[in-house]
Amino acid sequence: MSRVWGELTWPEAARLAASDPVVLWTVSATEQHGPHLPLSTDAVIAAGLVSEAERHLPSQFPLVHLPALEVGASLEHEGFPGTLSVPAHLLTDWVVRMGRRLAASGGRRLVILNTHGGNRHALEGAALRLRAEAGLLVIPVHYPRFGRPPSVELPDGEWRHGLHGGAVETAMMLHLRPDLVRTDELRPGPSLAQELEASLEIVSAEGAAGFAWLAGDLNPLGFTGDATLADAAMGRTMVEFWGARLAAVLRDARAFPLDRLEGRRAPLDGSRSSDAGPGVALGTGPARGAPADDPLSELFLPLMADARFVVGQLGQGLDGRIATEEGHSHYVTGEEDLVRLHRLRALVDAVVVGAGTALSDDPRLTVRRVPGSNPVRVVLDPRCRLPETLRIFRDGAAPTLHLVAAEDDGGEGASPGRHRAPAASVETSGGSREPGVERVSLPTDADGRFDPGEVIRVLRARGLSRILVEGGGTTVSHFLEAGALDRLHVTVAPLLMGSGRPALTLPPIRRMEGALRPRTRIFRLGSDVLFDLDLRSGASNHQG
């Protein structure tokens, strides 16, 4: 039995997603189709094919309809009045965002029915991104690829050149919505591509060597093909044939063995993959798509739905200490929080730590407690004081960026025998370091610190858009003070150190009105309590 997503309440949507249905999304266009067909032609055909497909499915088939998207990438038709269009890259981004929201709600199987040729490449790109980023099974369907209905007799030239508003689309409209067809405007629409066949060997408007075209290039009226060849009976045969093929796709989507989709995100340098071992199925572990009964699914929803974010992370005792005076912190929080942290690492593109944390903890910064891919490791070391014996420089488990100051002023901060990279330089691994380690130079301020905004800019220039600032307290405080964090996870453990290193240190304020009061969600992790702070929620500014 099919359901409509927009008619559900949120508890109903959660329960329905947990039942692992097939989710169907129609993507079409609102664009000119010549003087005889309406702007809504593609949307009407999409609805007709879906209705026909449902006739071929069992009554209890678990199908969910997402709200139809009826504006697509129609650049080729923008020269004609009435056409509504978005750039192809925006269509891709929109579909990816909606797919991430579906995955965050528990959906796993998405079929996208496309009825506009201009959408095809954008949707195929979005499908691949959703596979990689959200773990979804995504099947983009372009109905003309189902082949020609065997009982429909049309000239071969009409099948090849009647690309838009010709006999095929006109026939389906005469069957589905004859009231919208301007029959007095039916006429042949000769295509430039057909005319050029006599002089060109391979190049045409479509096919293996298709040239880029605008609708007006092929025919000044905006359509190609002979609309006078169409009739309603022909249209009914087409809808029945392609609708039945769509039903077969939906059945296959339901039967598809998701556990056979296995793979891991390759590191940027191609050297290693995840610590989780071979055969980790993307989207099946909690790092990419949490199951509906997962108590932390709500925690990760805002992050899974966002393509660009910076989240800070701290684990502290009741007295606000994150480590002893000597820097020992293994471990302040319990096992449940450590699993959450590894899930967070699996969700991000890059994990950032300061030199102090790298020196005192010698962390690996990899994903080990859950399935998932290792993020790029980024260590902020403006004084270039870290020894090359640290594991992040030697284990080769993930690409590592070593950020150092752009110039060496010869001051006391620099470690003996070390150097700083020249301004604006990048050094590849050398000495005892493993391949995959890069030293990147950045300017520092008067206090010898990096600008958090510049760090983020450098990472995003490398395609690292989802960033975790994991510590220590000084580094997280610096990013927070600079307004560079979108969210902050603070886990409080039931222990007292009485002394040690503080979690956050910000400039002093004079009155409580100057305190940050962001929107906060609270989660229990065994005996620990996690506070998820939304720093983009319009909280008060930190001011004196």
C-alpha cells in the first residue's frame, strides 16, 4: 500500500522508514513543449507513469511517495517564455540534501523517476553522491531508456529525432490529459539534427557523439518530431509499457540485497582505507545512517543533513577539567561516548587537533569502534614542535595535514633542529614520515596562532567540508571565540579531578547577559551526559 510522505506525522514517518519501504520521487520540469503542449507536460507524464506502475504492484507493496519536484534543469529551454529552471548543479545539490534527509529519517531505498532529459546528468551525479555520502541505494530512472514499446509503430527517424514535444510526448498527453493538448497547433517539427544526417557521420543531437544544443537550435518553435503522428491509443500503449517497466524497477529496489553494496571511501592520497577492515558496507553502520531504534539517531540528524559544518568536541568531568595537569586524559568519558566520538569521526571529512593534544595523547584520530572511513587528520602546530615519531605522522592510516607557521622568526617557540615551511608552501612527506603526510604553511597572528577561519578555508579548498575540531580545550576555545563552530558536543562524566586542564577558556565577561546560551539538546550516554549545542541558533554573543 502506497503512502504519501507529506500526509504522515513525524512518528508515522519514523515508523514507516523503519519498515524499509521503497521511496519514489518524481523529478520533472516546467518548460516549453512547443505551441501544442503545456508547460507541465513532463510532470503530467511522470504522474501517469507512476499511476500505471502502481497497477502492477501488489496491494501491500511498501511504497512511499515523496513530494514531486516539478522544476528542473532546463537551460536549453530558457529562451522560451514560461520555462522555469534551476542550474544543474543546484538541482544536484537539492537532490543530495533531500536524500540526506531521507537517510537521516531511516530511508534506505530511493527510486528517482525522471521525465526530463536535461535532468539526467544532474540526477546521476546526485545518486552517486548519495551512495557515497549517505549510504543510500539510489536508482535514477529515465523512462526512454526502457526501450521502445514493441507494438507502437513510428518511423525510426521519429524515435531518434522526436526528442521534445514530438509524437511520443504528444501521444501520452492525448491519453493522460487530452484537455491540455492544443490539437489545432499539431504540426511536424523538423529537427536540425535530422537535416544534418546527410552530411555528418556520427555527430547528432543525441547518441554517442551528441552536440550541445538549445531548443531553438533544433527548431525555432521549440519542439522536434511530428506531433501529427500521435493519438491517444498510441499514448496509452506507451504509458502501459513504460509504467510496467517502472513497476519492475520498484520491485527490484525492494528486493535489492543492500548488504551486497560494500565499499569504503578511499583516502585522499589513495594509500589506505578504513581501520574497520574489509567489506564494510556503507550506510549499514551507524556512522552513515542510524537505524530508527538508535538512541543517538537524533543527535546525528543535523550533521547528516548538512554538507558543510564545523563541530567542536570536548569530554570533561563535573569540574570542567578535560585532563590532568600533565595532560593525561585516557579516558575522561565512558565507552558509550567513545563510540559516539568514533561515529562522529566517520561522519566528517577532517578531524582537527592542536599540537598540545597531539603531543600529550599521541592520538590516531581514526575510526575503530564502528564501521566507517577514516577522516583526513589535521594537526595545528604553528611552532613546528611536534616530533616525527607521532603515530599520525608514521602509521599511514589516513592522510595527514601538518599545519605550521608560514615564517620562522627564530623565536623561543620553535623547537631546536626544526624548521618552519616558507610562506604559502606545501611539503610532501619526508624523513621518517609515511607517504600521505603534507606540511602546509599558514600565517599566524601576533600571538602565534592560526586564524580558525583561514584553517577552515584551506580545508574546504581541498574538498573537506565537514570538519570536527576534536581538541584540546585551547583549540576548541579558539574556534569558539572566533565564531567558527556551528555545533559543540560537550560530554560531562561523573568524576572530579579538582585540578588540571580546563575545557573552555574564553575572554572574561562582566555580566551574565554576555554568556552564550545556545539552543541545547541533552543525551544520556551510560553514566555520561552529552550536551549538543547549536551555535547557529541565534544564541547571545560572547561579550564583556
